[in-house]
Amino acid sequence: MGSGASKPPVEKPKPPEPAQPAAETPTLDTRLPYPNFRELFTMKNYWKTVRRSEKDCGKFMLAKYLNDFPQNKDLYLKLKNVNAQTVDMNCSDPGFEAIAAQYLKVFDDVITAVEEKPGDVQTACDRLQAVGKMHRQKVSGMDGTMFQNMEEPFIQMVSHILQDRFNEKAEMLYRKFFQFCLKYLLEGFNG
């Protein structure tokens, strides 16, 4: 019979190591229309699809806008060779392509600014206000409702590019985003 001296000592269980804190969810600027970062993150991920086809997306959006509001074509000197009622995204008119690219770039610039600083979206607001102010100064005959008229073509463009991934949630996220943009476009236009 032994004294038990040859048995290895029983090790005390180690206390669990404290869990590493998860990366903090960024705080959102209260001017953004999203209640949480998850919605902004989802919207940004959808936008990556738009970025991959930005030329076609811009042309699709502008064509839909002109189809819906052909009377506004006269506000664009570069569109003199375009039939607003029949234009589609396959139009290769240089003026049409240039305006389409500029319009989509505004939205892309805003999303980029928000991505970079979700806690302070002043850069995005400044960009939108500058675009609104530029339209007030350079587009005679324009009124603020013409910005609102771009919402459906914008949503249709997102729907077109996302295809079966476009659902009620995506629509809601992009309608919120458009209304955010509209608010600051109108501030610049009416300021």
C-alpha cells in the first residue's frame, strides 16, 4: 500500500480566460437614416454590386429618369441628340454617358464618405449640398421637385442590378438612403 506520493498532484482547473472584446460596432452619425450599423453595412454591401457595373447602372438610372420625365431633357444641353422618351441604357451618346456617370458618382461619393466615417457624415452632407447649390446656379428652370423625381429611377436601377437579391429590405434601405441624399440636396438647392 502506498502513501500516494507517486501520484501526480491534481491540477486546479484554470479559470476561463476573459473573452476578447468583440470589435466595437461603429457609432453612426444621427443624421444617417439607419438605426444601427447593420443596416448601413447591408446597404454598403449591396452597393458593391452597383460599383462593379457603374457605367451601366448610371445609364439605366438616367434613362429611366428621362423616360419618366421627358420634359426635363431640355434642362440638359448635353442631351440635345437624345430622345428622352425612347432612350435606354444602351445609348452611347457621349453627353448621355457623361451625365449618367456624374449622377451615379454623386451617390457613390456619398456612400464612400459614409463608409470612411460613419460617425461623422459631414463630408457626405457637404457633397450633397454642393451638388444642390450647383444645380440652383447652373440649371435655369429647375425646381427642387426634380431631385425627388430621381427616386424611382434610382430604386429601379438598384432593383435591376441586384435582380433576385432585391427584396423589401433592400428597397427600404435604399429609399432611406435616397431620402437622406434628398434632404441635403434640397438644403443646398434652397440655401
